[in-house]
Amino acid sequence: MHVAEGFLPAPHAIGWTIAAAPFVVHGARAVVTEVREHPESTLLLGAAGAFTFVLSAIKLPSVTGSSSHPTGTGAGAVLFRPPVMALLGTVVLLFQALLLAHGGLTTLGANAFSFAVVGPWVGYGAYRLARALGAGLLPGVFVALALADLATYVTTSLQLALAFPDADGGLLAAAAKFLGVFAVTQVPLAVGEGLLGVLLFRVLTVNARPELERLGLLRPAATPEEVR
């Protein structure tokens, strides 16, 4: 997720920046629209950004000297839809690059694409599918956060494989290598992130229920069974 500063070849860094830019611009418009039409949502927007910043700033050792991170982007995607997280996630990455030396400016586009674009969209899609199949809010949230986390790392692994294909096995061998390196810590981390998301939304159903109803996550007359 946090590809280090200067780690990608210039053509790859530029290409991923171009790929991520339209999503971020669209996300900026979505945030402006949300705040203009529903100024009361500003606090919850800030909370979604803070949740993502705090979780993704946690750096856990992995194998072969690498590291793994939670992402937290699935929560904002469920609350405000993926376009909003394209902006919030990119802002989080920018601050982490400048303040914490996580990631970098030259790799911001690649990190934004995996972290702020692919992760939120996969997480939101999983949430919508879970709800369509009859799951309650909290199971949907668990699936969203866990799969947003995993999708980010799968994308990052593919980005690294494209940049550094294996000398013998090419792209597929390199992708398998990078996925294998991260899977040891990232799979249990994704499960933990899903559980943390459930705890977060339990609190929100009590303290921010009107907002959840306005956002369509809960019906005004939702029963505890619909939440669970």
C-alpha cells in the first residue's frame, strides 16, 4: 500500500498518477457536493478521514523486512460511497508521506490508486452484495473493510510486479512473490480490520443514527436484527 518514495520507475509513477487523477478530481466534487447539501455531515466526513489516517498509519512488521498496514478506507466507502474516499484517501496518503515518511510524493499516484480507488470500490461492492443477499449492516461492514484491505494489497502487489517482473517467470511469478510476502500478515490483519469496523459502526448506530438513516444505511424503523 505504501510504495516507498522513488521506488517505482518514472514511467510507472507517472502512469499510475494519470490513472488515479480522474477519480480524485471526481471525489473532490463529491465531497464539495456532500458538504454543500448536507453540512451536518462534515463531522462524520472528518471522522471517516481520521479513522483511515489512524489505521493506515499503523505499521506492522511483515516477512523479509517488509511491512503491512490496515487501511480503514472501507468505512468511509460504506458511509459516503467510494468517490468521496478517493479524495479523503489521497489526502491521508499525502499527509503520511509528508509527516510520517510513509509512501512518498513520486509514488502518491500508485498508492492512491490502490488505497483510495480500488480498495474503497471493492469494499463498497462487497458491502452492497452482502446487503442484497440479506445480511445486516454489521456483517456488510465487516466484509467491506476486510475486502477493501485485501484489494489494496493485491493491487499494490500487481503494481510492484508490473514494475519489477521476475527474470525467469515474468509478471505472474513476480505477482505471486509479492502476494506471498504480504499474505502472511495481511490476511489476519484484514480480518481484524473488519472486526474493528463492526465495533465502529456499533457506536455509530447509537450515536449517529440519524446520519446513518439519511445516508441510507439504516431504515428509520430498523430493528436490531436488521443491524446484526
